[in-house]
Amino acid sequence: MKLILIGLLVLLCSVSFSQKSPVKFGDIALEDMKMTVYAKDSSAEAVVLVDFGESELRYNQTTGFQLEFERTRRIKILSKEGLKWADFSIPLYRNNTDEEKISGLKAVTYNLENGKIVETKAKAESIFKEKYDDNLNFTKVTWPNVKVGSVLEITYRIISDFVFNFQDWEFQNTIPTVWSEYRVKIPEYYNYEKYMQGYVSLFINENSTANSSISLASLSENRLGGTSRVSNDRLDFIENKNRWVAKDVAAFKDEPFMTTSKDFISKMNFELSFTKFPNAPIKNYMGSWEDINRSYQERLGDEISGNNFLKKQVDEVTAGKNSFEEKISAIFSFVRSSILWDGQTRKYPAHTLRKVLDEKKGSSAEINLLLASMLEKADIKASPVLISTRDHGFVREATPVSSQFNNVVCLAKWNDKSILLDATDKFLSIGMLPERCLNGRGFVVSNDGYEWINLTPNSKAKTNVSADLILGEEDQLKGKLKIERSGHHSISARKAFFTKGKESYTKDLIGSRPWSITKSEFQNENDAQQPFKEIYDLNVSDHFTIAGNTYYFNPFIANRQDSNPFKDEKRNYPVDFGAPFDNTYSIKITLPAEYTIDEMPKSKVLALPGNGARYLYNIAQFGNTVSITSTLSINRGIFSQEEYPNLREFYNQMVAKQAEQIVFKKKQ
């Protein structure tokens, strides 16, 4: 007798959470409709009244285990600025023709009219699908008849065959949240790594297990004829359940010098680690960094070692270049100047390198893999470096998941030296990554095995401003102003210079300052390897406060830190400057003989523990000449929340010091 399997894992029961749902769709409280201000945050433009989600792995007889996610969300609009919350996007993962399915979508606007709650349902024309990229679509919803005072409610259900794409859950928004709850049920066969990010404490954090069972159905067939029979075998399993609740969550607010809210907004994250079914071996999904290195090599190794058509181009570009350094510089300059970045940040190319070279345009992956392949043709070892840009979030090295990366740059090695390269920006010098890429460490993909590499620049960005001025007739200061920028500080200046042109660039420099520039000179504007220099013949008027024969003068005619960017007493997130930098300002002022200096600021040195930052203010008088040097050195890219009070006070004292004035008098 032959047994033919006709069914597997049919759920006999589905154990529901014992707790009552915190929201019932359409059941709107009158007090919510009457709310005009959220008591816990009077500045809130809107408030999430409740956000409730449930995720569960259920078995489908046809397709196997599926993810089912249901969500209901309710928002109160409190001001005109809050009307933007009437647009909502639902991400749906896709792979080729397979896509997560959405059903049961309802969106309703509630308004209070003549003391009664009136509802307006979203129609089909206000719900549409939009493709984002090869793996993501969005279902977008716009609520109808939205006004200040409206309550917006949405509910929907997502069915997904992509068990690795378990729904994450954000407990925090950029507006306050009264109640955010997420419930999860996962059979013991699936193991997901769960980690909470952010700084919101959970009001409820429960986990439990429950017994459940499924049946294995099979059909027995008699080869000699006769009636077939269906038999059922019961399979018991453990179901793991979690319930997380955050209550009265404050709005997430961007703070100065942050990467992205993705890094810090309070959120529960899921990554499928492995599955283990009865009588079956463990199947790993998360893998390891070794697996990711091998996978990327298998997919894109030929992009670097292949494309032999590039050899002729490389020979032309490197003709007459003997050293490795000369060849790297020549190839980098060729790619940077020849291929226009299309603005797309990618870790995989969408087109062949031949097409990129022919069309002279490409994504970050296409440009930097072209660079790596050309370096390889010049017998220089080149490796892709997977990174996450600052707006994509930092990489958790304890979690080997390739989705953490969204970009690729290039690492060139020769002898015992190495250099990071990115050819997407014509204003970048060799060995410099764009500021958007300065985010922790990069993952070097290599046949020799992966490695991590720091993305911090080898040298500081620097700005030096110097002025040599003489007080002349009509209380005008005349002389020269010089500005020299290097490293990342030179990039934005060069971009502005070439975008606006010399005349507009100079006008923007003056701005509202009481300056007139009679002559300007620019140096190294076309050489990204050199500092960008500006020299101006300058007249400064109306910079004094005069009381009788007494003059009050702030010596910072430029580059003054006139306010503290760290205004809040408490900091919730790290301060991330991206990279260390120096700002130096120096001025020499010469007064005519009929003036005498009455008061001067005192020199001062400020330093943070561990020399994380340092500020030097030095002043000296030589007869009727005063010289001042002011230098701010940020020596680390990141400062923790615990270091924030010291950093804030450091800036307070620096701002106060730069506000001090020189007092001089005119002899009668």
C-alpha cells in the first residue's frame, strides 16, 4: 500500500491573545473629537490616539506558513501643520511577480458637526499603488474631508509568503503617541532575533508560551483497488507570544548633529535567524558575515575581475604612470570626471559597466565598481566596501544582515598601503568619501575574507579665516580677508562657487554684513586635491557701537559662533558631527595713534575630558595693534548623551567668549 501525502500541518485551533484589543474600528470617543490641544504636549500638531498591530505565523494548506499582519491606527489632527498626516503609506515587499497582499483596507475621516460624529470613507481613487524599487511597492492612502479637529482611522491586513520579512514595529512617531501596542505569535519552528532600539521604556513587556496543535493529513491508497482513507496525526507544538505596549510616548524630535531617525526612534526589530521543523535539519537564514562576503563575491566578483574591455581604456589612462599611486590617481580622476552620478545610492549595479561607460552615467554602485574593475586591470587590488549612508542608519555588526547596507565604495590596496575611494562627486579629492558616507565602519568584500574598515577621514576638515585690518577714516576697517578650506569643508564651498558663479558666490559671502569688497581672488578652485582659497580686499563699516569717544568692537567680523546649537538641557541621542574638524579665526587690527585701547578680553582655553574638544582664545596687544586667534577643535566625531552636558557647557562658554568686545577710545 502506498501512502500519498495530501496535506500537512492543518491548524486545529488558533489560540488568540487573552487580552482585549485596545481599539475597535469605528468606535470613536466624543472626548477625542472635542480635543483641541493634547494636554501632554500643547505644541503637538497631531497625536496618535492608538496604534495597534498583531503579527502571526499561520499555516496555509496551499502555500505553507504565511505571515499575517493586522493594524489599526487612529490619529487626531490638532492644527493646520498636522494636515499632512492625512497621507499614509503602507510598504509591501515584492520579489519578481510575488508580492505581499493587502486586504480589508478601510480609511475613514471623522468630523464633529452640530454635536454629532460624521464619517467620510476613503474611496478607491484615493488609494493607489506606487513602485519604489525592485523589492518594494507602496500602497498610498489619502483621507478625504480632513480638517483641523478631524480624527483619522485606518485598518488593513497584510498576507505575506516572505517569512523573513517579519513586520517591525515603531512605538514612536514625530508626533506624540498615547498608546502603541504590538502583539506577536510565533510557532517554535521559527526563531527570530528581536531587538529593541531607542530610549522609550515599555509600559508592558510580556512574553508567554501556549500549547497548540496541528494535524498531519494523509491519504492511503490501495493498489488493488478499494476505498482510500484519510488519516490524521496530531502534532503538538509550542507557540511563543509577546505583547509590547508603550504609553504616553513623547514625539521624536530631531536634534542637531544626528544621523537619521531610523537609528534612534523607539522600535522593535525582527530578523529571521533559523527554522527547525520536526525531523528536519536546521535551516539558517541570518547566516554570517562570511556568508554575506561569499554571496556578494559570487554575485559581483566578475564585475571586477571581468569586463576585460576596460583594459584598453586603463592602458590609455595610465600611460606614462609608473608608480601605484600615480596609476590610482589617474584612474580615479578619469572615472570621477567622466561618469556622472545619477543620484541613486545602490549596493548592486542595475546596468553593465560597458553601458555605464558608454552612457557616462551611473549609480553609486555602478561608478565605484567601474572604478574597482579599472584598478584591477592596472594590477592594483581593489575591493568593494559595503556601507550604510548616514540617512540609512548605522550598521549593527552583531547582526549579520546584508539589508543594513545600501551603498558601495572602493578600497584600493598596494604594498602595505590602502585608500578608500568614491568617484561619485567631482569635488571629492582622492582618498575622501562623501560626508553622507561617514557612518561608522564599512564591510570590505574580498576573496581573502571580509574585514571591517573605519570610514572616518584620515585628516581633519579645516577652515582658516584670517583678517588684517586697519582703522581708517569714517570709522571704516580696511584690509584683507583670507579664507582657506580643506577636506570636507572645501567641498561645499567649491560646489557653491561653481553653481552660483564668482559674482553670486561673493554676494552670498557678504550677505547682510556691512562689507564692501573691492577685489576678490580665488585659488585652487579646480584642484580638489588642494585647499580652496579666497582672498578679498575688504571694507567694513558700521561694525562699532560708539558712545561719545568710546568705541565697542567685536573682533569677530566673520566665523563667529553667535549661538549654541545645543539648546536643550537634556539630550536623548548621541551627538554625531560625522568627523573631526578644526575652525580657526585670526584677526589683526591696527588703530591710528589717536586711539587708545581701554579694555580687552582675556585669553582662555577650554577643553573637554579626554581632549574630545578644545577651544583656544588668545589675544595679544603690541602698541596699537591687537591680534586675536580663536581655534575650535572637535577631535572626535561622536559624543554620547552622558557627555552632552559638558559639550553643551563647552559651547556656552565659547559663545560667551566670542561675544566679548574690545573697548578703545579716541583721544580728545
